[in-house]
Amino acid sequence: MSQGIVSIRFLGDADLNHFIIEGSLRQERVLDFMLAVDAGLPGRPDPDVLAIAARFDRVLVSHDDRTMPVHFARFLRDGNRSPGVLLISQSVRVSQCALQLIPYF
């Protein structure tokens, strides 16, 4: 990585459409996107998912716009640190999501 260039490391939530990850990686092969299964996320409650993403120093990418914002606010209020959460609407086309994630790289 060149000096001065920041690469954001993503972690896909268990509910994230896997085609978004595949499409993003197809557009930019060096994109750093960890899969939920590799991080042990499936079946874990939101607070655990946030803690795992923070431990891996990754931005959590999720479709869970109903409960994740509440848990994330509580996570930060409790003094935890996190690179962030990126929420993607389920109604957005997969190809559009993949292309929008690339600029973050």
C-alpha cells in the first residue's frame, strides 16, 4: 500500500447479500472484505457482531437498518471503539452497491 493511501477493511454481516461482496471483489480484487462465516458471525446477536468487527478493526457492512443502529449507538456509548457500520438498503440494486463500495477502497 502506498504511503498516504488508506484502505478500509470491511466485514460482511451474516445478513449481507453475498452478491454484493462478490460484485465488489470482481470490480476490485484487492478489496479487503472478510466474510461473516470467516469471522464466526452467523447466529450471533448484534452486540457480539459489533464487538467482533471492532476486534478485527473492520467496518461492518449490513442490511440490518432496523436494529443495528440502536446496538451500534449503545456499543459506542458504552465506551467501545469501532471503525464504523455501513448500512445498505435491501432495495438498492446489487450492482450499484458493489460500485459504491469501491470508492471506499
